[in-house]
Amino acid sequence: MSGTTPSFSERAAEAAPVALLLLDDAGEIIFANLRAETLFGQSRKRLLGKRLDEAGPVGQAASELARRALEESRSVYAHDLPVGVEDRALRISVDASPDESGVCVCLRPWPESGGGARSEIAANAAAGFGMLLSHELKNPMAGARGAAQLIAQGEDEESRELAGLIITELDRARRIAERWSRVGDIGPPRLGRVNLHALVREAVRSARASAAPEVVWLEYFDPSLPDARADRDLVSQAVLNLLINAGEAASQGGGRVKVYTRYRQPRPGGPAPDARLEIAIEDDGPGVDDALRDAIFNPFVTGKPAGEGLGLALVSRVADLLNGGVEFDTRPGRTVFHFYLPIERKDG
């Protein structure tokens, strides 16, 4: 940026909703806007003066296009470029346009090959089955709770512990079912401060109990993460649904489920841009069937032979009610569901 008062063009570049870089004729970065810092995961100070191919995985993916734009003196663009990051399948779109002294590079995340609940359609579609779901759940839950209480009175310590877990989960499911029964839908949410690490650990413990024994569960938590503003029961159920699905998928693949809690950097056009906390659940199973990807969050859509297609519809509905979001990316051997929530306000 030149001078103390930015020009109109400089202000426009800084405020652009995409990542913008300006390279000199040697391929070194001489300008980067705020979106570029977010996409590259580096501060502007660290980016300036680097060659683009030295600026991490995103720069490496874009550098060949920038080189061609410089050498051929023409605009070059590409979409759906893979980026070699470790914890998620990121793809980007790159436009490189040369001028007399260098090249301008525009980068933005490209929509993942999977999908997400990007509108209210999937969430609202879940509302219609509330009364039926509640009615069908109440009697079997009551019977299961009575059996668990009998087991809890036994002498075996491990059995008593598992019975206590069953009773806790059944009581939470009963509270949710009662709320569906009263209004034919989930709601209204009871918002409060929720520690995501404690919640996820409880959900993993429950999912592990129902998963195949060979599935390995790995946790990667950001210890600096603040509390979420959410309804604890609803988030617990949504996360448990995602974990159970991941465990079932992993049992068909390598047998690993990875669970992340982390800050989220919303991408342009992504869901719930104000929801800055993320729970990501990754499995190494076969991936979501191509025929189901566009409708996976709709009720009664399922790829399981004995499935009912309600779990992901509930996840979508919960995310919508809590001003959050959910989406996924998938390929054979790696599927990740991303569940987003807002941060609890300091004054809240």
C-alpha cells in the first residue's frame, strides 16, 4: 500500500471478498489483502517478499498458473485445484492476470465435491416427521431404561458404568422426544454456554460403545476454543449422530475416526458465516454415494440398508435452529462432516 491514505483501488482490493495477491515479475508477493491472510493461514507480514510457491500449500497449488500468466502474457484460470493440506480436502479456484510489471492472482475456495445444507430446504423438510418420531420412540426408550436400571443394580462395576451411560443417553433422548411431541418439531432451543470439548468427549464415549471394536477414535482439540452458544442436548444428539455414522463408515474402511474442535474460517459463499466454532468428524470409510450427495440432509434419505434417513436431517435442523451450519466433503477413504456453532457472547 502506498502513502498514508490508501487510494480507492487499494481500499477496494483490501475489501474484496476473495483473496488477492500482486506478484512482481520475479514471482514474489508484493501485496496481499485480508482474505489472502485467511486463505493462506499466514499474516501479510510473512507473505510479503515470498515467492508464491514458497507460501505454503495454497501458494504451491497456484504458482504454476501465475508463472504461465507471466510467461505467456495472458490471463490464466483454473477451478477445482486440489491443495495438499492435512486435516481437510481443500480445493481452490485461481485467476491469474498479468500487467506490465507482474501478475494479479485471485484465489477463492472452490465448493467441495461433497455438499452441505446450504439452504433452509433440508432443515425445514425435517420438521414434518416430529410427531411420528416422538410417538415411535417413547415406548422402546421406557423399556430400555427399565432394563438398564436392573443392570445398574448388579455387582459388576463395568456393567454398572455402561448401564449408567445408557440411562443418561435415554434420558436425553426422552427430553428431545418430548419437545418434538409438544410442537411437532424441535424447539425452541434452550440456549446457554456449552463446553464443546466436554460435550464431544461424552458423545465419543457413547459412539464408541456402539461401534465395531476395531474402530480407532482420535481426538484433536484446540484447547483455546471458547464456549459455544447452543442447546447442549440438541448439539449432543447432532454430534452423536455424526459420530455413529462415522463409526459405521470407518468399520468398512481403515477403521479410524478423527474428531476435531477448532476455530473456523468461513469461506465466501459458505453456510453460517457468523458461526466461528467447528466440530469436524472424519472417517476413512467408502464415502457418500454420488446419488445421495445433493439430498443427504433430507429426511428419509439414506444409504444404509436398514437406515431410516433421519439422523442427518436432525443434524441439519439442529444447525439451523442454533444459527449454525453443517456441510461435508467426501471421497473414497475420507469423508468429513463439518458442524458449525456460534461463540457464546462475553456478555451472555
